[in-house]
Amino acid sequence: MVKRQLPNPADLLELMRFKKPEWNGTKRRLDAALTIGDLRAIAKRRTPRAPFDYTDGAAEGELSLTRARQAFEDIEFHPGILRPAEDVDMSTTILAGRSALPFGIAPTGFARLMHTEGEVAGASAAGAAGIPFTLSTLGTTSIEDVRAANPEGRNWFQLYVMRDREVSYALARRAAAAGFDTLLFTVDAPVAGARLRDKRNGFSIPPQLTLGTVLNAIPRPWWWYDFLTTPALEFASLSSTGGTVAELLNAAMDPTISYDDLAVIRDLWPGKIVVKGVQTVEDSIRLIDAGVDGIVLSNHGGRQLDRAPIPFHLLPAVVREVGQDATVMIDTGIMNGADIVASIALGAKFTLVGRAYLYGLMAGGRPGVDRAIAILRDEIDRTMKLLGVAALDELEPAHVTQLTRLVPVAPSPRAVVSGS
């Protein structure tokens, strides 16, 4: 029999300690976010549908994005036991510079539509975390203002080849003059993908007020207040605006982009040059032979060609072919620090996160970006400790098995070459 007694008031007081209230609403929301998915849920509540869907959506049926995320979920880790990893070193050297973490912020267009702080929040948060920040050609903050927001950190610049080549050349020269050390030459967007959410929402640059947007804005007055009371959006590369994103992209981009353009930019750019948007082993080999410093395996976050190759599935084959000769990086579908650990284990030297950063930005501006980085950092740290790994260079393919869902019925010769 259990002996019962009246509760001791002193014991009750010990048990009934109340958590100190947090009066800052933004901090309270962000502290409650434990995953990037939590930040996404906050972002969706606080951001009008059109800009949220621009970030969240992908092309056509969104199969490329769905498959990319599924690929990261379909892995099995193999931890080592009795291998102390109390203090984990998550730092790495990437493209001749240091990064405190094995990921950087990917280039994302129109960030000030997601939150008025836009790229300034991303660049300053990246600088504070000791990781690279990449400014998009379609960014809404100037090259010089990004440098001012992240004066001591590493800034990278993502370049599209425009119909007017001189516009692209001038942007590259400005980025070099501002001390940006790496250029991401993007090759997977000769024309805009069919981003159907944007079409259905009537998403345009600048945002146009319609009955639908007004009704959607009513529960989100803070977004419109910020948008209407801060400086107008500026685009370093667009001479005019006033259309859907696809219309703007198609008017600016050039579908005739070729290796000749790469050669011109290679000669023009004084720093490291990386080609972003690589989707086959064959192209990886050719690019390394052309003298680039690195490649990013990417299907543009699923925003261009739907049913494109899955970068994470492509990674092992590319690393086998060119991993000794150049830096192989990866993006698309990364939503957890474990995704980053798995990528490093399979041979990627670095990863880039786009949507994860923008969900944080929409959820809370600069503090939201800080929170997104902290969530990924904690997940990387925990995953490495549970694997029994104390440093990134201890990760190896034996730590990860890629479980298979999509298997080619009769692989074409190109599919065999690409490892898809």
C-alpha cells in the first residue's frame, strides 16, 4: 500500500513555478518555433497569400520540389556507437574561405516582398552566424547595401545572363568592386518555369491591389503597413516592372545562353566562379573541364522544369566523377539540418538553403532569419553527435543509405550517365 499524506506547501511551490512571460510578440512566436516547418506555419499566417505562395510554390504540379524533399526523408542513418562527439566542429572551408556552418543562404529573388527587411535581414544574419550570403540578380536590395549590411562577412553574387549582356556584365563588375568573393552563374532559367500559384494569385511586381488581395490583406495589416511605409522596391537588374514574375523573367532572360557566355564571365570575374543549376553528370564533367571552381546541383528549388532530376539522388554519381577536381554543392528541398548532414556525408562540400531562410524572414524579419539558422545549426549538431561524428570531414557515405522509391523502368543512356 502507498502511504498518503497531505501535500507539503513548500513542495507545491516548487512544482508550481510559472514560466516568466515573454512580452515581445515576435520573440514569443519565434521561440515557439522548433523546426523550419514551424517557421513556415508562422510565415503563412503573417504573409499575404501571393508573396507566401511565390516562396512556397514551385513549377506546374510541384513534383520536382515534392520529390526533392521526399528524397531527404527517404534516408537511413547509420550511427557509430562508443565514439565520443561531445564537442562538434561544424565549420568548413568552402571556396578558399571559412564558413562556421556547412550551409549558406541561397539566392532568392524579391525578398523585400516577403518582409520589408528583405536581403538586409538575410545578409546581416548570415554575417552574424559566420556563413555566406548570396544576393540574387533579382534581389530587392542593391549590391552595395548588402555589403553594408554584411561588411565583414562573405557575400556571394548570383548572376543571370540577361538579353542585354552589358547589364549582366555591369552587375558582375559592381559585385566584384564591392568585395563579393564568389559568383554563382545560374544556367537553369533560360525562360521562366510555369509557376501556377503565381498565375492563379495574379502575383505581379509591384503587387497590384485587387479585391482578392485586399480581402486577403485584412487579417495581415502589419505586412501592408510595412510595405507601404518603407522605400519602394528597387531592382538592380530590371529596368522596368509591372507584370507577373514570369513576364518579367522572360523579358529579361535570354534562352540563347551558352558556354560562350560562361567563358566571358569567367574572364570578367576575378574571384571564384560556380555554376548553379547542374542536373547531369555529363554537364558536371564538361563544366569542370571548362575551368569553373565549383558546381551547385540544383533544379532551382523545383521552380523551373517540373519532373527534373533530384539533386540529392544525383549527388553520389557527380562526386565520384568530379569531386576530386572541384567543389560540389547542393540545394533544393533542404528543410532540416539532418538533410545537410546527409548531403555532406555523400560528398557535398557545402549546401545552400533558400525557402528555409525565407520562412524565417516572413515569420519575423531579421530575428526570424536568426531563428532559422539556429534551428538548422542545432539539428546539424544533434545529428552529428548521434552519429558519433565530431567534425564534418568524419562524415562519409557509410553513414547514409538512400532508400529508393523512384526507379527507372528502362533507363535511357542519358539517365545512366546522369545517375538519375
